[in-house]
Amino acid sequence: MADALSAIPAAVLRNLSDKLYEKRKNAALEVEGIVKQLTAAGDHDKITAVINLLSHEFAYSPQANHRKGGLIGLAAATVGLSAEAAQHLEQIIPPVINSFSDQDSRVRYYACEALYNIAKVVRGEFIVHFNKIFDALCKLSADSDPNVQSAAHLLDRLVKDIVTESDQFSIEEFIPLLRERMNVLNPYVRQFLVGWITVLDSVPDIDMLGFLPDFLDGLFNMLSDSSLEIRQQADSALSEFLQEIKNSPSVDYGRMAEILVQRASSPDEFTRWTAITWINEFVKLGGDQLVPYYADILGAILPCIADKEEKIRVVARETNDELRAIEADPAEGFDVGAILSIAERQLSSEYEATRIESLHWISALLSRHRSEVLSFLNDVFDTLLKALSDSSDQVVLLVLEVHACIAKDQYNFHQLVVSLVHKFRTDNALLEKRGALIIRRLCVLLDAERVYRELSTILEGEADLDFASTLVQALNLILLTSSELADLRELLKLSLVNATGKGFFLSLYTSWSHSSMAIISLCLLAQAYQHTSSVIQSLTEEDINVKFLVQLDKLIHLLETPIFAYLRLQLLEPGRYIWLLKSLYGLLMLLPQQSAAFKILRTRLKTVPSYSFNKEASGIPSVQTNMNDDPLNGINFGSWLKKFEQKQKQHRLHLKSQVLSHTSSISSKEVKEVQTSEGPSIVPDMSRPPSRLSRKGP
């Protein structure tokens, strides 16, 4: 300290702490001259002493004017040192950087000015202090004082120039500092950071692309900034990096893919669009690197397919098609389970387009990796069943295609039909709204006869008789009316002359017995007219209820459709088809005379050529009778009629038990209501003497 006091006159030191800027400036010029002389003399000990004096007595002083003087003095000393300044930077830089956080804005301003002058002198030599300087500049970029901000911007430009010229700058040491600040929300700091990223990326010797994963998320974060200028700067930087990625032979796609996946679900439209655009390029460029990330990428793409913005939808759909076209193998890290899980999760999306693409993915996985998908079947099967209730017909049709693909083998086929029946049982609305669509489509995809045989087998032992009856009626109506099941109807027409037709007819008979009208319809299709008449004759008073009449009404209307054209033409030969005629008259007799169905059937029967049933007794042959008696068809109709009657008896008993249960429930409820309205029980308490009222005579 004594060396410094002997080198610098007391007057200079006083002026250096004066409140007037001019006096401090003149004092600093004096210090510059003194340091120049000491430098020329090579007296670095005295120079060190002078710097220590300026630092401790001035720059670190509690007095603001002293601190201002110390800063201008340190800058002047650096100018005086000139080429020799580098060896004293360890003393000069710390007090200046410390002043950047001074409470006095003027001190912060002079700190910027001082470091600016120091940097001009030492240039690249101060790179070793870069991180500390960068940290200070980052804070000053958001300073509350506009003058300080302006001074910091000038200093920032100079530091950038120096860094771009230097070969000593360490990007490895800088990146952690940058990464730490990338999520700062202050707009001035964001501009400062983007500026530095852009500048460093422009330096050929600095590989910013290699460190892009470290600050990519921060740049994406800035795309939703409230400031248009910051959004544009971030977008410009990202566009430049994406172009570099396209031209680079080596890129770390994996780490960046994780970031992009998160950003693709951003609430900000521009951020989503940029992220999905990057993902699109990555899918095209990434190759094997991206295989482990396919599930995450798919999870980002599928929701964007239904984005409200068309440009996002277009890019997302293109990316989805690109990704699905890549035939990766599980041995290469392709995680079938993860992809399947994502597709399953997106089946619950509120957007139809997303649900449709999810099903396309499941179909693609089944076609390429069937065994792997089936190993995860328990995880997705319930979701696929629930999807049958989807509001979109297209989704339901695709779900059925997936189910059909799964059900190629017998075990999964059986499980599908069992699960479908259970679904219909627990969700009556599904059966009403989608039942016909589901059954018809499965018949196309899985062979109609196979589907109906399996359904019939399951329904034979169905414990819920009401449900069994309802489902059989639905299946019967589909069988009678669906164009997809025309071949089944043709097969049933051959039941009495063809072994295959007979087998199919008998496979349906027991389950169809849950509904008398279904059996009648089935027998009419099979042209088993004598048995049809027998079934009608076996009906009891209890069987002919409102439900029966509703079903009968539907059948009468169906008899007028092209499906039963063959039957109507057979009426031209009443002698040949006497049992058909008897069956139709039997149905007519069951219909209320005032109903529309009665009038339709009566009108039809009036067109039949006149025929007397007495002719049957006189021995006129009936082809239908002969066919029924032919042992070659091998059908014991009497035995089957008993099975029908037994099944109907079960239904009658079930109905009676329901009525009794309902009546009992109502009676119990009425008793409770009466007890509640009349107050306490009227049963007398025998431990008490009778009241006067009880002693009154008649």
C-alpha cells in the first residue's frame, strides 16, 4: 500500500473519489500516465500495489463516489499497462465484475464502461474470465436502468466480437452456463441468450449443433413468448439449426426427440407446429437412432393428427405415414409393446381422426408382429371391446377389422365371440345401436356361418333368458335382412336336401328356440313348413304376448320383401306346399284382426289359388310332406319340437317368477306405505289392560 501511495499523489487520489465526473476522469488520466511509467520501468510490484489500492480502497469502498473512481481508475491502469495488462487481469477483473451487482445504477454503468475499456485493451486475453463476464452481462441485460442496459449492450457486442476472434474460447465450459439460464422468462435475458446462441453458431470452429440438446428446449420455450421479436429470433435460430441437422452426417437425434415430443403437446400453436415439423424431419433423417423413440414420437403425432390447425394436421399425418412405413424389427430395439400401449391409449382420444389412426397402427402391428401383439392381448383387448361403442361408424368398422385379425385362430375367435356376447349382455344400448353393424361386419371378415355357429353355441347355455331371447331375435333379424348374409339364407333353404344346410339349420335350432318367432322364421327359411306349422300349433296362450305380436308383425312385413320371394311363389302351388299355406293361415289366426299385419297377410293369402284343405285328407300328395318323411334328411322333427317346447317352458317359468317377484315387491312396498301412513303397529300389547274401547260391545 505504501508503494502505491508513494506512486500516486494524494491530490490524484482525492480527485479520484470526487463527486464530479470530470475530476475523476482527470484523476484517472493521471493514474494511466503513472502506470505507463511503471510499466516502462518494469516495476510490476508497484503496479500490483496500485491495482490493489484502486480495488480495495476505492472499488470495494462503501462510498459510491469512491467505487466510481476505483472503476475508472482500474480501466485507466489497464490502458496504461497496454500489452502488459494480461498478467494483472486476475486483480483487475474481479472488482469490476463485482460492481455489476452494485445497488447504485451509476456504479453499474461505470462498471460496464470500465470493462469495455479493459476488454478493448486485452481482447482475447480475458477469455479465461468469460463465464463470469457472461453471467454478469446476462443479469445486466435485464437491468432496471435503461442507461445501464444500453452500456451493457455495447459491452456485449464487444465481447461477442472478441469471442468470435478467439481460439481460446471453451464451448464445453460455456454450455452448462447457457443451459442453466435457458428457461429464464425475462424477455431481455431471452434476447441476450438467443443473440449469443446465434453468434456462437456462426463461428465455424465452434460446434453448437453438437450441444443443441442442451438448450433446444429453452429455444422452444421462447417460441411462445409474448414478444414477437423474441419469437422471431428463436424461430430463426431453430430454422438455422434444423438446416444444419439436414446437412450434418452425425446428429444426436435421440435426446432431441424427447424434447420435441414434449413440445408437440404445447398449448401454443406455433410451438406445436415447429415441434411437429422437426419430428417430421427427424423421422426422415434419424434412421436406426430413432427406433427406441418410436413410441414417444407416435404419442406426439397421433393427437396432432386432429389438431385444430390444418398445417399441423397435414405435417402430423405425413409424419405418421412416414413412421408407419418404416418396418423396424424388435431385434433392433423396436418396442412393439410400447407402440401398442400408445395406440391403445389414444383410442380414448376425443378426436375421431386420432382414434382412427391408432387403429391403423394396431392393424399394422398385427400384420407385421402378430405374435408379439398377441402376447400383449390382455392389455388391449378390453379397450378394443369398449371401442365398439364408439360414436363413429368408421372407428367401429376399424375396431372390427382389428378384432377379426386377432381372431384368425380358433382360440382367439372363441374368446372374441364370448366377449362380444358378454358386452351385449352388459351394454344393451350397444346391442340396439351397433349390434347389426357389428354382427354383419364380423360375418364378412370371419365367415358368416362360423360366426353364427359360435354365437348359437354360446347362447344355448345362456343363463339370462331375457337376454338370450333378445339377442336371438336380433341375430335372426340380421340373418333375414342383411345382404352380407344372403349366402347363409341360401344355405338354410337347402336344409332338407343338403347335409351342410341341415347341419347349419340344426346348429341354430336350440339357441333360436329362445324365441318362438325366431324358430318360425328359421323354419320358413329352411322350407321346413310342416315343422313350422307344428311349432305354431304348439304355442300356448302364455306365449302369445305383446312381444310375440311385435315380432310377428315384423315377420309379416318381411314376408313381403324380396328375401321371401321364393316363399310367395310357392303359394302358386298350394297343393304342393300345403304346410306352408297352413303355417301362414296359422300366423293369420294369431294376429289381431284390426292390425296392419293381419290385413297384409290376409291380402296376400287371398291371392293364393283356391285350395281346400280337405284335399289333404283325400290323398293328394304334398311334396313338403314327402320331404319331411324322407329319412335321407335325417332330421327327427318331433325330437326337435320337444326341445323347442322345453326351452319355451323355461321362458314361461322364468316370466312367472318375474311376475311373482314383481308382485311381491309391490305388495311389500304397499304394506310399508300403509304402516307409515297409519303410524305404529296396531298389534296390542298383552301386558297392558284392555282399553275402554276394546270393552265396548256391538
